[in-house]
Amino acid sequence: MKYPVALLFAAGLLFAASQQASAHAVVTESSLKTHPIEINHPTEVALHFNSGVELALSRVFLVSKGDVYHPLEIAKGKKPGQMLIKVPALEEGDYAIKYKVFAADGHLTEDVIRFKVSASK
Amino acid sequence: MYMQGLANFIDDFLGGLMLISYALVVGSVLWSFVILRVYATDRASDGSILASVKVLHLGASALAASVGTKLVIKGMVLASTLGELPMEAYAGTVQFQAGVLRFLLALGFVVFARKLLKEPTAKSSWQAVAALTVPLVISGAWLVHAVGRFEDRGILMFTTVIHQLAAAVWFGCVAQLMMLWQAGRKDEGAKALWPVAITRFAWLGVTSVVLLIGTGTFLAWNYIGTWDGLFGTGYGSLVITKNWLFLVALGFAYLNNRAGKQWRENGGLSNLNNKVPYYIEAETFILIGILFIAATLSSQPPSVDIPDRTAAVSEVVEMFMPHVPRITSPSHQELLAGEAGRVAVVNKIPSVAAQEWSDYNHNIAGLFLTIMGVLAIASYVKNRHLEWTKYWPVGFMGLSIFLFFRSDAETWPLGPIGFWESTFGNGEVFQHRIATTVAMVIGYMELQARLHAERRKIQFILPILSAFGGILLLTHAHAEFELKSEFLIQATHTTMGLLAVIMASGRWLELRMVTAEGYQEGRVAGVVSMVAMLLIGVLMVFYREPLI
């Protein structure tokens, strides 16, 4: 009896360690690549996720120099897995969008998209 | 933040417990109907059925407790991460609703398992258990990754559920085989059933394997898609590792099946009684490893979704190529000077000092393990001049002290972040703390075990904890890294985790086969176990971290 119980206990431990912080909802397309943000121009950024996302359980922040966080308004896009983010007018500089999204499969994902705002050439 | 790390870990722990509980429940039901034939006139003895029901009850209770608690903990994690808990939105998610359904089903299993504990042959209770199994299996479809996908959602959900079912049947029935072997010590009916059960399980096992291969191939085709995806992503490398362990498990299954065949042909019980029980235990370790990797896969983005973040095969090969070990470390001040830039979200600056710090940690730890591996293998040679090599486990204690000071430079005792704050506020630091403790415990216990052969219980600490350590390696989270860098690190850690599971099962088999019949196999398993440890050391000696 002792050894099987030990094995089952070990199984519990192993499974326990197996469930890590998740990274299931990843961005597969970003409008930041195709339409860079212009200086002092409010922009709607579109992110496409590989999975359905629960908007009510998701948060998106603009991160500016010095890692200062500003919450951003989000909305559902027209395409499946699309999230629209309202980014305010920004000065020239380096920024990031940090998102925390709850995927339809129950995984909470945090990730960062870095971008630069610069004068158009 | 302080509680978030702990809440995440508990959430993850419960997720794992849910999976194993599910496998025990589903496997027990199939076992009872197919192997014990509880519904037929030629059913197994009451003792055999009672042993099966105990596993069913244990699995169902654990499933109900873990699902119920997970729903609460998930809410706490959400509240901690989002700063509030939008309860209505949370209750409206598919995950919450499928979780509640599974919780209620698990409670149903508990009720009927309790009835069966009092009356193991009650047909009405078995009918209810069978009826509950169908929705339990189907509800899993809304708890897997496929539910969130946009293409081929239905077929992927269906295939994943069948894949999970096949794995649950294999693992659950193997757990039941262990319980039957134990029950046979007290119950003559269970003892008589043992060889019959082995042969009856053969076709059920083969069916599971065929289903696993078929559905696994389909899922890999859809989630990986290309060779680059297989070799250049975390998802792909876990699938490769899973398949290596799958082959080892099949090897044990073949040995069990062969012993059953021998019994059918000539009534020989020697292998069935003296080797198969221990093969099954080792197989359990391997199956746990496989299931654990399967669970880890759920935390990885499928390869097809990250083609722009896939590593080239040459980059993966480079991670495993021999390098001169780094035996000098940057100073603590140099390391901390680069930390602010390295962890910054905006204007992030990769830190060469952090890279070299990590290389040094891995390479020196690798030297510890390599030396221990060589000495441990030498200790199997019967030569009085080599007797001192049995003290090799002392190396684990030295390794533990080294890890304690070097794993997380920004935390106590070398860094500014306090011990408790860092331990419970950061999942990665938490894992490192556990690994440090595990290394110290392994070193002390294994030293006692090697010096005092009569202390049997202590001897089993190494395989259990090294399996646990292997799992930590397989789940080593570098959450702040870019996916490609993360994968290149993960590729080496996954390989080490695979070797650690082999090390654990080899040592377990060695300890369990210290019989006249199994002595030779036991020695071979012991040497294989130590070779696995040596290879982990060699991998770490050559480790080079990408600049991030």
C-alpha cells in the first residue's frame, strides 16, 4: 500500500508543477507593424489573438518612459480574436503596450509589445 | 503582488490535481467494467472490486475538491491581476461554467463511490457511475485550448478529448494494476486475478496507445504544422520530449505484456510476480512524466501561431554544442547595475552581466553534477579502492548551498529584495527556492541511503524528489523573456527534465528489484539512472544563455 500511495503522491506533485503561468493567447497580428503611430495623433490599435479573449476580464496599459502605466480603453473588433485599443496622442519616444488577457481556454496571459513614436519620413 | 505569486502557484497546483484526479476516475470506471467485469456474472472478487472503488473514491473526492477550489483561486488570481473581480463576467465564462459542471459531476461520483464502498456489487450504483462518466469526459472539451480557437474548433476539441481519454485510461488502469497487486496480498481473489488482469489490460492498453498516436499526430499536425515548428518552438520541443518518454513507457508495457503472454502459454508466474509489479511502478513514473508534459503543453502557444518567433534549427543545435565552461562570474555590483535596464518595459537594455552570471551558475552546477555522476557510476564497480565514491551525494548538499547564493541575485541574501517577498511574489524565485531545498534534502537522504542499505524508506527519497526536480526543470518559467529566447533556454531545460525523469524511474526500479530474480535488471537500471545524472551535468557545463 505504501509504495503506490507514494507514487500517486508523486503524481500529484508532478502535475502540480506542470501547470505554469500561461502564455496561450498570443498576438498573431498587430496594426502597430503596418500602421505605426504618428506623433500627437490619437490612434486605434488593432491586435489579433490566436484565441478568443474575454474582454471584461482583460486589461491593457500604455507604458511610457520610466515604466509609467496608463490604463487604455479596449473594445471588441469585427474579426474573431480582434481587440481594438484606443491609444491617446503621444509625443515622440519609446513606448510599450502591456496587456493582461483572459483567454477563452481559461489562461491568463501577460505580454508586452514595444513600439516607437517618431516623426514620419 | 506579494500574494499573486502564491495564488498563481496554488491555481497551477490545483490544475494539475484536476488532471490526475480525472485520470483516476475515468481509468477506474473503465477498469471496473472491462477488467473486473463488475456488471457480468463472472465478475472479480469483492476484494478486487473494493480496491478499485477506493481509487475511484479517491479520484472523485480529489476532483471535486480541486475543481471547486480552483474556481475560487482562479477568481483570486483574476482579482489580484486585474485589481478587481468582475464577478458577473467571470461567472459568464465557458471555463467557469464547465468547471461548475465538472464539480457537480465529481460530487456525484463521490456519492456513488461511497455507496459502492458499502456494497461493491450494487448494479444500480455502477449504472450511475457509468452514466456520470459520459458527461465528465465530454465536459473536458470546454476546458482545453481548442475551445478558444477560430479554425477547426469542433474537431480539435473532439480530438483533444479523445486524446485525454486515452491517456486517462492508460494512467488510471496502471494505477489500478498497482492497487490490485497490493490487494492480492490480502485477498485470494485479487491474487488469482492478477495474471488475468495483466492479459485483459493488454488490449485496452493497445487501444489507448493507438488512440494516443492517432489523435496526437492529428493535434501535432494542426498545432505544429512544420519541421521548424517542431524543432524551433517550446511547443514542438515538449512534443518531442513527450514522445521519447512515450517510447520508454511502451518498452515497459511490452515487458508487462510479454510476461502475461508467458503466463498464458505455460502458466509461468515468475516474471509476473517478481518483475512486472516493479515495471508497472517505473512505467507510472514515465506516464506521470508524459502527462505532466501534456499539461505543460497547455501553457505554450502552439507553434503555428508564432512563425515569426520560431528559432532556427542551427540556433537550437548551438545551445547543445560544447563550450568552455565559464568559471569566473561578474561581480554582484556589475550584475545589479544592469538589472534596471534588463527588466525595464520601455527602453529595455539586454545585460551581458546577467547573461554571464547565469552561464556561470549553470556551468558550475553542471560541474557538481558531472563529478557526482562519474563518482556514482564508479561506485557500482566492485573495487575496494573505489569504496569512497559512495559519498557522492555530498555533492548535492554543496550544490544546494551554491544555488541558494547564486540563483536570484536580486533577492536575499545578496540582493535588496527580502526573502519572503521574493519567494512568494515571484513564481520563478519560488521555483528556485524549492529546487534549492530539494537538492539539500536529496543530498542528505541519499547519503544516508547509500551508507545504510537497511534504511529502505530513505532510499526512495531520491527517485521521488528527482522526479519532482525534473518536473521543475520541465516547467522552468522565464516569463519576462521573448518567446524565442525563452524557447532556446527551455530546450536545454526540457532535455534535462527528461533525463531527470529517466533518472528517477531508473533508481526506483533498481531499489524495487533488489531480489534474486531482478538483481541484474536492477543494477542496469541503477547505472542508467546515474548516466542520466551525468548527462544532465554535461548539458549544464556547456550551457550558454542567449543575451536578453
